[in-house]
Amino acid sequence: MKTIEFEITGKPAEILRTVERPLPEPGPGEVRVKVLASPINPSDIMFVQNLYGIRPQLPSGAGFEGVGIVDKVGDGVSIQPGTRVGFSGVGAWSEYTIAHHRSLIPVPDAMPDEVAAQLFVNPFTAFAMVQESGVQAGQWLMLTACGSAFGKMVIQLCKQKGIQTIGTVRRDDLNDELKALGLTEVINTETENMAARVREITGGAGVSCVLDAVGGHTASEAIKCLGKGGVMLIYGLLSLQDPSINVGLMIFRELTIRGFWLTDWMRRTDSKTRQEVAQNVISMLASGEIQLPVEATYSLDQIVEAVEHSERHGRWGKILVKP
């Protein structure tokens, strides 16, 4: 079979390669999936660079999620071969991959492969983080780098819940699209003072929560936008720079700043909550209530072009890899 591997960590475009490997065999509790499509997420790029919470065991496959057909099952697995599923696990950029049966979600026939391929990382993270934020209808939630696929998901979800949103961007080319999705207010961090604009928008109250994926200066400024008792959830570090923390603000506004990692959330959350989130995600994606646009699709042999495109500024949709 054809699969993507890397033998050293570093910039994906420089180290990823397409290789031929024997078909993997599923062990107890595992299934072999014939992959139909897999997205390129920021977490995938960080993993290849050894900057993610899960460290690669070299040589390693790449890609954390996708959609495919169950091809073969190991002992103790009840799901039937031939079932189309969304799955998660290392090695999704491949013709075939191994996934644990607990990571599988059967997907309805009406859901296109392009949507089902994105079932886990962004939708689950968006639902879980909005839930963790504690923000209620009518309150303000702020998200940095809101033009990302994840940001667009949060915007649409908040709109449905009646939560008002402020999003930060560095360019204005996506503003109309973001507003159409439901973003209440947009702030250009290159031309506007973030904290001053948030005070103006919220009548001086500040936001209840910030979801930050950038870190560095952007996160440092976003902390200033939190109102009394506000919470910042940090789920990424696109700038590769740590934010500076204003301890005085934390003390006198009683702020909370903590990290969020979907992998740990899935581990510590009870099965009932996970099932509820999965049902909500599938229902909203299958109905078209929430959109997950795709900008381009590449083959495994085009993996270098694919990862370069995924990191291109101004992208409006997800990049997919299809075997």
C-alpha cells in the first residue's frame, strides 16, 4: 500500500515522503480502514515537527483523522466490515490505516466524504471548547485567528447558541464571509488596538472567554480583553511564542488561563457527554447547519504541495488528502 512517512522531524514539506508498505493487520480491538479522505490540520503539522503533545515514534505515519471504509476487524470488535466511518489515529495519510474501534464513528450516507473526513478534530474541539468556556447566550466570546476552519466552526456554533462573538484577523479579505457565518464583530490586529476595540464593543465589560490559538503578542493582548472572572482557553501556539502574562490583571479581575487539548478532554469526559457531542456534531454536519468548506484536494504523491497549501495565508477552506 501507499502511505506517507517521515524518518526525522522537521518542516513537513522537507521530510514527508510517499512510500510503499505491506498492508497492516489489525490487532485486538482494532480495525483496518481503507482511507477515502483525510484533512491537513495544524495539529498534523505540529506533530511532524515534534511540537505536539503526542511525540512521533520514528519512522512515523502522519495525519490524525479521516473517513474510510472498515476493511478488516481484529478480535473483540463488533463493527462490520464495509461500514463507512470517521476515525482518528496516527497515520491517516495513507491508503490503509489502523484505528482503535473506540475512535470510530459510523457516518450517515448523506454526509459527503469531504465533510466526514473532518468529523473529529475541529468539530469536537469546537463543541467541547464552547462547552468548557461556560459562556451563555447574550454573553461575549472572543476567538483569535477566527478565519481558520476551527474558528468558522465556533462562530457558527455560537450563533446557534445565541453567544455574541468577536474574532481577530490580520487581513480583511475574509471579513464578509465571517460576518455571514455569524461573527458579531471583527478586529484587525494589524490596524486596531484590540483591547480598546473590545471595551468599545462590550461597553467596557470585556469578554467572558477568549479561545486562543496564536500565543505570543496576540494572546498577551487578548488577556487584556477579558472581563471580571473571565477565562482564556489556549489550544494552540501558531506564533511559536509564549504570551506574557499581566499578573495584576489576573489578580484584580480574577482571571483564569488554562490549556485545552482535545485528547485529554476525550479521556476525562464521561462516555455520555462524548456521545452527546458526537450526536450533535453528526446531526449539524449532516443537516448542513454547519459548513466545513474544502479549498483543494491532493493525492498522496502530492503531499508536499498539499502541506505547503495548508500553510498558505488567506486560505478559506480545508486541504484534503485523498489516496
